[in-house]
Amino acid sequence: MPASVSIALPTPIKRAADAARALFRTTLDLALPPLCPACHDPVEGRGLCPGCWSKLSFITRPYCERLGIPFVYDPGPGILSMEAIADPPAYHRARAAVRFDDIARALVHGLKYGDRLDLAPMMGRWISHAGHELLAEADALVPVPLHWRRLWARRFNQSAALAAAISAESGVSVVGSALKRVKPTAQQVGLTRPERALNVQGAFRVPEDSMAAVAGRRLVLVDDVLTSGATVDGCARALLRAGAANVDVLIFARVAEPVRTSI
């Protein structure tokens, strides 16, 4: 038979195979019911239970147009926060899907430390919704890289998993090789804002063979959590030095004080 000829399963056999797969999935769900990734209570389908869903704090307008920090009242269009005016970042705009609270922390830790890669598509959808304006103008997504030692220990980069999920939602391609973390930085947890900035100073660069993928392009950095912003700021500076036309930031969760005053 010529190599170009393919054999399709007869319709009755295909239907039987599809039915068998559906039965296997149903049996598996009955034996091992899906659990809420935040509280671990049984849930129907995939996602959060109603209680955890109601506690998740999505970030919507009004917020600082530069940093994405939510305001407690609407100060008017285009208003910036005091943080954005006093210490403007290297990147242009940042958007986050949710506040970093207990539920968001459970999701981030599940993805990052619990090997829950199945959470990435759900989190990526929320990020895509929060950053739809940025994605509409973007040429490519750039995940915040891990140093090779940490990547070897963790086996995957959670930012790359989120970037892949955002790409699937938005159609914007991912340039995973655009940035390299050249310095094995210490964990940012527990450091002050100046210590965080010093920790990541000189930690990122664009490899020579990735210059063409960066120069003149509008890029969107992707990460899981934004605290002080030192990491994404260091990444943005490296991309801009390499000739990027613009750098925005998309985050799953950001630390945001309950009350922020605008100017």
C-alpha cells in the first residue's frame, strides 16, 4: 500500500473507542474525585470550589494605569498611583489577575511547588482577561527565566507554563529564549525592597542569538507573583537595553495594600 494512504477506523469502532475513553474518565473521577486546589475539598469538574471562588479577589478598574495597583475609589481616567510617580519602573504597564491573598497563594504554591501544572490553563485564562489590552498590542510573550540550577531542581519554569497558557488563549507567541538569568539570585522572600533590587541587579541578559527576537518588538513579560517589582524591572531593563520597543508585564497575582492613594 502506498505510504501516502492512511487507514481510518470504521465509525462503529471509533465510537466504541470514544465511549471507552469517556467511561475511563468517569471511573477515574469517581475513584479519585477532583479536589479544589486551594482548600482540597471535592469539587465537580476542574477549578475552585464555590467557597474559595467567592474569596478570590480579582483586580478590576479603577487601578493605576502604570502599575495596575487597585484604587479604593475611582480618581478618574489615566490617574497614576504615588508609587508610579515617585519610582517609575522600566516597564511601561503592569496588569495582574488577582490580589495575592490566601487563595491566590495556594494556587501559586500549588503550581510552583506542588507540580500542579494542570492549574496553568485556568490561571492563564484569568491573566489573559486581565491583560487583554496589553496582549492586543504585543508581538511576543517572554517568561521570566529561572537560573539553570533552580530549573534543574524544580524541573519546570512556572512562568513559562503560564506564558504557554496565555499564548493558547491570546494567540501571541512565546519567545522562551529571549532572556537568560545569568546570576543565581537568592530567594526574594523576606528581603526588603532595596535588598530585592540589589539581589537581581545584573541577573538577566538577552543572549546574542536572541537579539533579533527582541529588537524593535513589543514584549510582554510573564510571571506568577509581583511583590516589589524588582524582578520584572530587572528583566525589562535587560530587554530594553537589547532594543525592545516596549515592555509590559502580566502577572497572575500581585501584592497590593488594601488602601492606595492616587495623585
